[in-house]
Amino acid sequence: MSLKHIFCGSVLFFFLLPSADIFAQAANPAVTDVTTSMLTWMKHLNSDADKYCSAEKAPDLIQQLEFLKQDLTVYMKARKKLSDSLFRNNIAPGKTDPDNLDMLKTKMSTVMGRLRGVADLVGPGLQAEGDKLNEEIYSVLYEQPNHYLSHLEAFLGGVNVNKKELALDGSTNYSRLEECVNLSTSLQGKIERKLKK
């Protein structure tokens, strides 16, 4: 084997190495599902309502929970509509959809603001937990390139996500977010009953 063949083979290997790395990243997108942490926090808020809810803060907290419910519902519906459209139109992965990706990012940024609004009105421990949740969401949205909150966002970012992952992701995310909305309603009821005592 001549020196020329060895050199060409080495160059080819080093050209293919980054491609293999890119393929591996595409096959395994960096996804951080924050709906689990969000649901856990909402459960903690709901179970500890009597410990942190003062009469002075109660009306503001009821209002902030209402805002959170509304914007979580908007985000959920936007995700479901996009997911349904992908399946209905049998859209293949690999093509980016920056407009819809930015739309979901904007809606989640609004949810972040609502989470902060609630966190500001609860006890120190729950506030710290809410702040940590917000930091986690912010980090994925704005500080980590090619990192996504779900496989749906990864799909819209052009990552090769299969339909099974999309379907499972959509189902679990939607049910957790829906439970967060229901817990917000439950918490509002608890606070309102406390105000009437």
C-alpha cells in the first residue's frame, strides 16, 4: 500500500468522523422533559397550601394561578395541534420548522413568567423549587444549542425523531401538563375556601 493511499484513507476517516458524530446526535436528540418537574412542583404547591398561603397574598395567588392555567392551556393546545398535523400529513423528519419552533418557545417563555408569578407568592422552600424549575426551562430554551424540551421540538428542529417517540412524548407531556392545569384549579379552590373561613 502506497503512502498516498494511506494518507487519503486517513483524510477520509477524519472527514467521516464528524459526520458520524452528527448522525449520533441526530439519532439521540438532547431532550429535557420539564413536565415531570413542573408536575412535581404543582403537587407540592397543592399539598402545602395551608402552610404558605396568607390572607394578604391569597387574591394575588389566585390570579397568578389563573394566568398560569390559561397560558399552560394555550401551550398544550399549540403542541397538540402541531403534533396532530405532523401525523395527519405524514411529515417526515429532518426538515426544520423554525417558525413553529419559535412559536412554542415563545409560549413556554410566557409559561415561565407565570410560574415565576406563582413562585413569588409562596413559601421560601417552594419558591426555591419554582426558581430551579424556571432555571431549568430557561437553560434548555436559551443557553443550550440543539437542546429541546421535548421530541416534538426536536422534530421541528430538524432532528430525526421517529413517530413512536413523537406519539409517546405527546401523550405523556400532554397528560402531565393537563394535570398541572387541574392542580391549579384545585389549589385555587383551596385558597378561596381558606379566605371564606
